Amino acid sequence: MILFLFLISDLRDAMIRQFWTTQKKHGLILLSGDKDFGGLVEFGALWGRGKVILLRYRLVNIDRMVKDIIKLLAQEKESFEDATSLIIVLSESGYRIHRQPARKR
């Protein structure tokens, strides 16, 4: 599994679309602490676009965040491998998972 980290607020629309394509092709996971972007992914127009971990920490403690991310990736390895779209909101108190409902055939 490849972990990809960047600041989403620095990207333009075309770059975001390119990232989703690259993410799908290479199995990347997007990490973002950007709350506006998180709202679009979690509740809006970007729902169901890929695998995302939204960081919602009140206090920025890099060591704690890295440990929590590593632990999360280990605990949810199968979820990340099986899902085409997955959103996990991670904070000091733990995490919650939003899965895209299965499509009817």
C-alpha cells in the first residue's frame, strides 16, 4: 500500500481530477486535514471518489498523528484493500468509517 500526503488546498480542479485517477490506478490513500475539502468528500460532490483519511485533531501532535495513522492502516488493511471508496475520519478519540453503499445491479 502506498501512502500519499499533500495539502489539498494547493490543488486546482484539473489536478484534483488527475489525483483521483492516479489514486485509483496505484491504490493511493489521500490524507487531508483541510476541513472544506473534507466536507466535500464526506458529504458533498466528492463523495465516493476514492480512499481518504480525514484528520480531525484538535491539537496538532505529529508523533501522535503518525502513530494513529499507522495503527489505523494496520487495523483496517482489509477495508482499504476491498473498498473502491472509503472515508475514515481520524481524531484523538478514535476513528469512524464511511463506506459507499454497494451499487444495485
